[in-house]
Amino acid sequence: MSKLYFSYAAMNAGKSTILLQASWNYQERGMNTLLFTSALYAKSDDGRITSRIGIAAEAELYGVDDDLYARIARAQRKSKIDCIFVDEAQFLTPDQVWQLARVADRLAIPVMCFGLRTDFQGKLFPGSAELLAIADNLREIRTICHCGRKATMVVRQAADGRALTSGEQIGIEKTMYVSLCRGHWEEETGRWPLARSRSKAVAVKPEHAAKKQTVAAAKRTRPALKQAAARAAPPARRSAPRKPR
């Protein structure tokens, strides 16, 4: 039974490299693969998946209005396809994720998707969210933060290096992004340390505050009242010893 796979990671984890290597493994055995990548990153009408280490392969472009099931079914009628590879899968629409699921279920072609899980605000991309929900197999591709911990988050930087916390979800300039661990991502985006006003879980109502102050004052004065009462009390009378009979 063919499956829908989703391999996710932060930026610069080698997702495209793994995709290209897997496609090459199929082709080396005489099998046919069909590669897709998002039109958002395309510099021309010709699609191409390129890895940071210098390897590349031709790919078909997809946009948000494309019916991927129909495109793959047409290609399958022309020649047998043994595996589908999709790069930048975070840019898929939820409908397109289901179209790819139908490719695995109805056309019996395995589909391998590679992409980011979350954006620079720590929120799921719609395509990634749908893949996490319905993919048959999930795999995390790991990369590291500058501290050596696993990087799971992405920060978007301005030209001066400041971390941006607002803006459009999609920014196609890859040099704007840095992968960080969750702790350093919170620090870079200003979420940590918490502001004093935000660190209070529950706001105290004025009447409750006044009651607490009254109780606290009573507790402070109670020892002093006991001491004053002890000094004012007359000394205890001692009873005379009994005479022996």
C-alpha cells in the first residue's frame, strides 16, 4: 500500500538534499520520479530544486490553484510514475494535501513531502498542519541551534539583524531566516524573560486585596497583643504547701 510521507524540519536542515538523494535512488534503479516545488520560490517558469551543497534537479512548479491529483493522474497515463516528491510542502493548501493523499490511495503512488513545520511566529503553516494531521508517516529532520541544541524554530531577521515578530507568513528570501532552539527563539523574539505584569497568572480584585491586607495586619499585631496582655496580668498566686498529717 502506497503512503503519504511528511518530513519536516527547521531551515537549513538538508530537506532538499535528502529529497534529491531519495529521488536519485529511484532513478538509479530504473524507476521514474516526478518532482514538484512551490512557484513562490521560482525565479522563472522552469522549476528547479536546489540543495545548499550544490546538487539540483528539474521539478514541476505548483501554485495554490493547481489540482495536483489531476496533474499527476495525467502524467501517470503517459508513463508509469514510481514516486512523487514535493519540496516546500508547507506552501501546499489543505485541499492539495488531500489531493496528494488520494494519489497514494487511488493511484497507488507513494508521495514524499518535505517542508517546514512552523513559521517565524511559531505557528503552523496550513499545508504542514494538514500533513501532520493526515500523513501516514511523519519524520523530523534535525538541525542544530548555535548553542548545540536541536533547532526546532525559525526566526525572521530584518536587514539590521533584529528579529521580526510580525508580517506576512510567507517571505521567500531564505537569507532572512535563522534556525534556533525553542529557548533562544523565545529570547530573540522578546517572549523571554516575561514582563513583570505578564508573570502574574491571576489579577487580584481590589476587595480581595483589602481583605488580604487586613488579615496580614492582624497577624502582625497578634504577637504584640499577647505580650501586652501577659505583662498586664497579675502574677499567679502560689498555693501553700500542705502540712503532713
